[in-house]
Amino acid sequence: MKLLQISTDLTGANNLLDQGGVWMMKIKDMALSYAPKILGALLVYLIGQWIIGRIGALFRKVLAGKNFDPSLQNFLVSIVKVTLTILMFLAIIGMLGVNITSFAALLAGAGLAIGAALNGSLGNLAGGVMLMIFKPFRIGDIIEAQQSMGLVTEIGIFNTTLLSPENKTIILPNGALSTGVIVNFNTHGNLRVDMKLAVGLDQNIDFAREVAIGAMKQHPKVLETPQPEVSVMEVADGMTTLAIRPYTTQENYWTVYFEVQELVKKAFDSNGIKAPIPHRVIINKSNN
């Protein structure tokens, strides 16, 4: 009995050794089969990372040479690097023998889902890129757009920030901003400040023009060239409406806008130029 048990144990041990040898052979075969692929994939990864870095640096240099906005440079370089990195990983997966068709379909489906979920944000993103490329305005410009007016303080990828004359922060989405009408007050280096003052119908227009221009020239922030202008805008409703138009620099726009109106009004008062007197006609309909 003891001899039989020993024989059985030896047989089991031999079977285990045989199975272990088979597994070792399989592991050895797999190592020999996949080792070149793994080494090749690692080599492709290292070389690919170096190439992607060089391409990113070269692309940034080209964008900087064309005076692209720094934030736009960072965004475009990131897009290029991410795209090249995804392509590199797909190539590595293919080298390891994995079918990349399923991965490509997965990426396409994920792209569609993300695009549908971020429809408005992607529109703002595209609008921000267009604004930074074509530059209809810059930081520091005074613009009027989307029924808002103010000083541009920031141009982001998704939004543009304005500072209004009331010192309010206005955030405009770039999607609507890039497709709408934009009025830039700084394109020509100086600004014409438009304001209106009314005088009575019986007042001498030439004298009022002379007084208004003299008052505008007294203000230190009003430019001598172009010359301040005074034009008749409208004659109606018992008054003559004058367009008072001095020129100034962008940083002094609001100072001139408010202070020149006061100067001209005081000059009118001191020279006897009278403001219009409102008239109201009351019709009394009495029953006969």
C-alpha cells in the first residue's frame, strides 16, 4: 500500500512538472513573440513624443511670427499635440496586434456625443478662434456689440469681457459676437465723441457753433486735429438740435464725453444762448 501511494504521488508530481513546463514554454514563446513588438512600441512612443514636441515648438514659432494672440497660440498648439498623440497611440496599439477599427469607431462615437453635448460651447470656441485670428478688435479698444458698449479687457477662447462706462463687467459669448455687428471706436487711432445739445429756434446757429467750438478747444483732452465739429442735426419740436463732435484719444473718451457737454452748456449760458422751452398744446374738446 505504501509503495502504491508513493507511486501515485510521484505520478502527480510529474504531471505538475509537465504542466509547469508547458506553461513555461508558452510564456517563453509569448515573450519571444511580443518582446520585439513591445520594444518597437516603446521606441515609437519615445521617438513620437520627441517629434510631437518639435512639431509643437515649430508651430508655436510660426504662430508667434504671425503675431497670433498668446492664448490662441497655446490653444492651437495644444490641439495639434493632442491630435498627434492620439494618432501615435493608435499606431502603437496597431503595432501590438490590436484591431484599431473598434477604437476608431469608439473615438468617432465619443466625438459625436461630446459635440452634441457641447454644441453651444463649441460655437463659442470657434468664434473665439475666429476673433483671435482676424482681430476685429484688441484689448484696450472700445467696441459696441450685442447691444453692449465698453472697453475690451479680455479676449478669451469662449468669452470676451468688456468694462462698461458704468464700471460694470459685461461678458459676451464669442459665438454670437463673431457673427454679429461689431463697432470698433479705435480703428483709426482717435475717437469722435458724439453728443447732442439743443437751442431755441430763435437762436443764431452760427454764433452757437462758434461758442461751442471755442468751448471744446478749451478742454485739454480734445484734439486739435481733427478739428471739433458742430452741425445741425435736426430742426423740429420747437428746437434746433446741434451735434457736438470733438475728437480725442481712446483713453480719454468718457472724460471728454461728460466734461465737454458741461463746458459747452456753460458757454451757451454765459453767452446768452438759450435752450428751447418745451411747448405743450392742450386741446380742450367741450361738448356743445
